[in-house]
Amino acid sequence: MKKLGILFTVCLALAGCSTKFVYNNMDWLLLEYLDDYVELNDSQEEIVSQKVAVLSEWHRTQEIPHYVEHLDELMAIEPNTFTMDQLKEQEAKFQQHSQRLVARVAPELYSIARELSNEQVEELMNSIRVRHTKYKRKYQKLSDSEIKERYKERIEENLETWLGRLTKQQQALLDDWVADLYVTSHDWINHQTKMRIEVNTLLSNRLDLAKFQPEFQQLMFNPNSFYAPELEQKIDHNKQVANQYLVKVINSMTTKQTKHYREELQDWKELALDIQ
């Protein structure tokens, strides 16, 4: 879903089309996205288009209002008095959005997966393998310090999207933030290999309901259960570090940054309202 969101953003930026146009043509965009992984036949494409139409209407009428309400709440936050408890409360709300989406989409993915042919499963697994190989080549030969530099660039880019240019104090916080992180790139390489095996096993059992259904449910609703203990420990540590420094950065926001932050949220609210 994250990659699909990026696809929509690129379409908006390059084509200059309205958000509503993209939303109303989501079936075509999704088919183009799926085609990067597996080629569907005409019948499957028709089924996917019908499912996307239903899901789009559900998302438009049921989910977008939740997002608008949440955006209003985020705009009302006072950065200088923002606390860790408030951050955890906001994280829980974002998690609720994600859980509702997965719960609604999972049955549709379930039925589509069971209709794949052996050739399509092989094509899908090859596509996943290619993407994982690209990630492996990107990070495998980097030192921890080089990987942390990439972490810093990514975090800084995300912060500046919402706050604008960072202050010297915030840059110092960012340096400490990155220094305290555990490097997980090599763990993710191992995890991707493990998950390819899991997904391949899952799809090999797609016609055996007794095996496929519980395995599919586990993958969709409890993906963290597949983490190796060391990776899970590192993820938990990095999350605590991120929360600690994020609250400090938010507390240090200037008046100009607060204005920038609220304007960004207002832009997203207007996009959401345009879809309705």
C-alpha cells in the first residue's frame, strides 16, 4: 500500500491531474502496479477492477471521514507542550487506520491469491526476488556508518517535509537520534529471504483451505510474528529512540515550523475532502 501511495503521488505530480481523477481511476492504476509483479489474464483483471471499485467506494465513504477528523486533531496539537503520551495516542490512531484497511482488503487479496495459476505464482515469486536482490545489493556492502548516514538523510527529509528547514538545535538532536539507532539493514536482508520462503509456501498451499487460510491470516494480521528475535529487539529499540527524539524535535518547533506543519496538514485535508 505504501508503494501504491507513492504511485498516486507521482501521477499527481507528473500528470497534473486532480486527486479525484486518480481516485476514480484507481482500478487502472492498481492493475498497472500489479503488472509489475504478475501478469493477470482478462478475467482476473475484470475481477480486480470490480473489487477495487467496491473498495474505493468503501474507502471514500467510510475511511476518508476518519482521516479528516484525525487531520483536524493533528492540526490542533500544540508542539511546545506535546508529550510522549500524546505521541503514543496518535500512533494508536494511525494503527487503527491501518488495521481497518487490512481487515477490509484481506478478504479480497485472499480470493485473488487462490485464483493464481502455478505460472503466475512463479512469476510473482521471481518479481519479489528481484526486488529483494536490489535491496540486498544496495545495502550489503555498506558499513554501519554509511548505512546510518542514509538513515539520517531519510529522517531529515521526512522532518523537513513537515517542518521545513531544521534549526541547529534540531540538527543536533538528529545527530544524537541516528547515533543511538541500531543498524537493521542486514537483518532485513535475512528477513526478506525468510519471507520469500513463507510466501512461496503460502501460495503453494492456496488450494488447501486448511493450510492456506490460517497461514494467510497470520501473514496479513500478525506480520511481526515472522521477525527473528534479534530483529524484533532492534526494531523495538529503534522505535523507542525515535519516539524519544521525535518528541524533543516537536517541542523545539519554531512558530514558522508550526505554521508550515499546519499548512501541510491542511493541504492533506483538502485532498481528502476533494475525494469525497
